[in-house]
Amino acid sequence: MIHHLMLLTAKPDVLPAKIEEIMVETRIRLLKIPDVNNLRVGKRVDTANNPYTYFFSFDVENMDKLAYVQENAVFIQFERQILTPYIASSKVFDYEMEPGKDVRYS
């Protein structure tokens, strides 16, 4: 099982209400992709020590499923319409969640 985490920093002119809309759109769009499991979306609470405005994360069965999600038309459209116009920067992390499992075989 792979946990995919994306931390995002909004552009300076993006208002808090827009972040709320982005969070809703993230849920709506990514849940349309069948291989996305355990979707989480959240906004920062500590603005002094956290440069990331919001995050989303989800689980997929393996690295092939993650590639499928990222190449899915819904995900590509989500990136173009929701992330690109409002997000200044991002960090992406992927984690293997099964102890002892070789990630090459995920």
C-alpha cells in the first residue's frame, strides 16, 4: 500500500475562501478516480511555522496504481484547473505502508 502526500502553498493573492473551494473540489474530483482510497484534505492551522496552505493525501494499492491515478484524465484536469491557477509550489511524498515490504514490488 502506498500513501501519496502532497503539500501545497497557495499563491499570495489566493483568499481563504478560495482555499475552501479548492479543498471541496479536491474531494469531488479525486474521489471520482476508482483507485483513490482514504482521501484526506486539510488546511493549515499554524500559519507561523507552516508554509503549506493545504494538503491532500490518499492511498493506492501499489506504485502502478499511483501512476494510473496520476495519468488519469480526471487527475490531469484537476491539476490544470484547480492546482495550477492557485498553487505557487508543492512538495510530494510517497510512503510504503507495509512494514518489511520492498517498495520495488509495491
